[in-house]
Amino acid sequence: MVDMNQGTVFSTAVEIETARKVDDEQLAPSWIASLQAEIPSVRLHSDFDTLLEHSRDRLPFGRFRHRSKQLTGALPSAVVEPTNVAEVEEIVQFAQRNNLAVIPYGSGSGVLGGTVPFCGELIIALNRMNRILEIDETNNVVRAEAGLNGGALEVALKERGYSSGHSPQSLEMSTVGGWAACRGSGQCSSRYGNIENMIVGMKVVLPSGELMDVRHVPRRSVGPSLIELFIGSEGTLGLVVEVTLKIWPLPPKEIDGTVAFPGVESGLHAIRKVMQLGLRPAVIRLYDRSESERWGGDDLPDDPDAVICMFEFHGLAGVAEAEFEAALRIFATHGGVIIDDGPIRRWKSVRFESHSDAFVDAGGYYDTIEVAAPWSRLVEMYNTIRSAISDKYPEVMLNAHWSHAYSDGACMYMTTKIPAMPDEAALPIHASVWEIVMRHCLDMGGTISHHHGIGYFRNKWIIEELNAGHKVLGDLKRALDPGNLFNPGKLGLTDKD
Ligand SMILES: Cc1cc2nc3c(=O)[nH]c(=O)nc-3n(C[C@H](O)[C@H](O)[C@H](O)COP(=O)(O)OP(=O)(O)OC[C@H]3O[C@@H](n4cnc5c(N)ncnc54)[C@H](O)[C@@H]3O)c2cc1C
């Protein structure tokens, strides 16, 4: 354990109660009083419970540690809750003058440790910057503060007859700024696009404390996209304070169904054809056998290899119905038969809930790893990864579904379950499972993340994926944030990069 001017840093796994005692005994860093004096309007917390709450996100490894009453990394030194852009600018300028590391914080629903502090960082929580600033019904865009909860955005839009089309499973647990910062993707991505296709304007407080304002226009050819630079930057390059998103009138028709295929390969071929022929399903999800059993239940056909695909089309009535029928014809040519709609009804009833709680509460180790690859590699990648895991760890269950489809490939979303056992036995297996999946993914031409991002937990593999591009990222980081004060150590950006 080392004490730094910014707070207390724990270099190894630390019991939460030990951290509580240290926190009780030590004096708050002197800069906390200065911050309160210089920006009296801003709400600041430094009590242990608030620090503990902001010491982790939804990273499963952090959850396992928390269950064993340990911290994931360190405690932050304080949490500030600005209410407007001017306060954010003042806080960032204060951090620059005092050489303080900061972490932008949305809702802490990230699953890669993006908000986990390691050196007593100051957390800048956006929960009080949660207003919708404008719903522009001529240009079909909404302007919102970055801390706005995704579910609240959708409720407000729905009242006016619109949707953003962004529907991550974590809709109600995440913020619009977090969507941008993590380069997120929603369940309806094949119709409405991913977050990078939706954000058309952005305001960012840069590490210098200046405000960058990229105003909304339908498209620009004015150098590289500065919005894109911050989409996926995970709090390392600046703090997103406002986003402008496209919105869509609620579709007059939504038509869905469930199809059974004779196996994963035929299901993936059928989805590839649907996407390559230009159909635009809102939802299209194929499940491997084990996940098909979970969602299909008694509705699964007798064939022991049968897998299910849930799908949905949105749009004007005639158009959505015609696309639905066209998809059914394509499915049929690959052995797809429509079955009872029980599976998609069951999925829809829990689509915005977390599915890991019961398994983790019973002592097991549940994680998810989403990757993406071109169609030509997907089946081989699935089979290779599954065999590699079951050969080495027969006790580990690895299942998959394919939940975001494109004309050139798809996302493969894997769930890994290690049964209940002591941490000393399980955590090395957990780390090894990640290593095996990431290794095969890199070797087989995939990307290490489709939408969860990097945080710190994927640091080990980002350099290999981006190769010289990671140096470019490091150069950008140094240019924008020479003191390495913004979310240090995330995206593989350590001091030495
Ligand atoms: C059950 C569950 C299901 C999920 N399903 C999906 C899914 O379907 N699709 C998907 O894309 N993700 C999903 N996620 C992951 C997560 O919800 C997303 O990454 C989400 O976008 C994070 O938003 P947040 O506001 O909680 O960000 P946080 O967790 O608070 O922060 C995440 C990262 O973004 C940075 N950050 C946050 N806000 C800002 C800001 N305003 N400016 C700069 N940096 C910022 C943080 O520093 C951190 O690095 C899921 C998570 C869970 C727990």
C-alpha cells in the first residue's frame, strides 16, 4: 500500500474493511478543501461509502472481488457531481493546476473496469447533468446532457412519438455519455446503427479545460471526424458533456418471429444472406444449442442440433411485412422453419435485465466476452474457441449467440460460467479463459471487442490488435493530455506509451 498526495493506493488486493480503517485514520488530501473553496457550488463527497460505491463498475472480476470483500483496484479520493458545463470546466482546470488524475463517471455499468480507480483519482460523476436540452422534430435530433439515463431518454422520446433506436441491454443502467465513451451498440443495431452512426453532435471538455463544440450538421468534410475521436475514448481524452443523437418516429409496424435452424452454420448463413441482400431487421439473433435450449424450452423442435433465431422488422406496415416475408423465404432455403413465438416473447420480457445475478449469487463466476469477425471466420472461430475451452477446462461452460449482424460479419457474444469454487482456484481459470478467447480471436482475424470496450481489463490485448495504431493513440493522448490525468491506465495507455 502506498500513500500518494491524491489519496491512498493499494497495489494488491485489499480487504474493504482494511481500506475503511485506513480511510478513517488518514486526513483528507488538502486539495479537497481547496476544491470546495474554489468551486463552492459543486457537490463533493469523500465519505467512505460513496468512495466505495465509485471504486468499481460492473466488471465481473471486480464483482468477484467485491463478493470476497475486496476492492477491485483502489478507492477514489473524492466524487464531484457538477451540474453544468461551466462547473466541469472549472473542475478540470483545477485538476490541471493541482496535477490530479480524474475519471469521468456515467452510471458505472461498464463491464471492463473503465471507471475503476488505481491511484486515488477524482471521480467526476455526471448524474446531475441529466437534462434533455432539445427535441428537434424538424431535423429529428435530440440534444442531451451526457449524464442522462438511457431509459429516461427513451421514455421522454416515446411521449413525443420517437425513439433513438439505441437499445443496449443496459439501457436503464447507462448514460448517453457512457454510450459514446464506450462505443456502444444496441439490440436494434442492424436497423438503426451503432452509437457512432447515431451521434451527430458533441461537446467535450478537453483535458486543458477548454470546451470543444462539434455542432450538429448532417455530414461534414472538414478534416477527420472529431466526434469519432471521442467515441470509444473511454474518458482518456476528454469528458463528453453533451451529445446530439438522431431520433426516429416510432415505427407504425413491428413484426417479429422465431425460426429454428438445423444448426449454427445454416443459421449464420441465412443471416448473412438476409444482411447481404439488403434487408434491415431491427433485431436478428442466433443462439447456439445451449442458449437455444434456454430460450426455446418446449418450443424447440425435436432435432438435437436445432438452434433458434429471433428476429424483428420495423417500419411502415407494408414494408415491414414484406421484409419479414422475404426473410422467411431466405431462412427456408437454409432449413429455417418458423416455430412458436414463445422464445422471442421470453427474451423481450427480460431484454433490459442483467442475467448473471442468480449464478453469481450462488457463488459461480459469470462473465461475457463479445468479439466480432468477418462471416468467413465466424463458424471456425466459435468451434475453435469452444473446443479450446472444453479441452482445458471441462468444468467451464462457454456458450454463444450472434447478436449484431452486418453485410460483412457479425458480433459473437460468449457467456462463460465457472462453477462455484474458491477464488484461488477460480480466478486463474477465469484469467486463462479470457486469454484463450482473446488469443484465438486475434489469431483468427477478429476484433477483441464489438461493443463493451477495453477499460483496463483488455489492456493486455489492445496493442496487438491496433499495432502501430496504438502508438497513434498514445501520441494523441500525449498531445491532448500531456500530464496523463484523464483516466490513466485505460485503453492500454500507460505512462510509458
Ligand atoms: C447487464 C449489462 C448489459 C450490457 N449491455 C450492453 C449492450 O447491450 N450494449 C453495450 O454497448 N453495452 C452494454 N453494457 C455495457 C455498458 O452498459 C455500456 O458500456 C455503457 O455504455 C456504459 O455507460 P455508463 O454510463 O454506465 O458508463 P460508465 O460505466 O460510467 O463508464 C464507462 C467508461 O466511459 C467513460 N465515461 C463515462 N461517461 C463519460 C463521459 N461523459 N465522458 C467521457 N467518458 C465517459 C468512463 O470513464 C469509463 O471509462 C452492458 C452492461 C451490463 C452491466
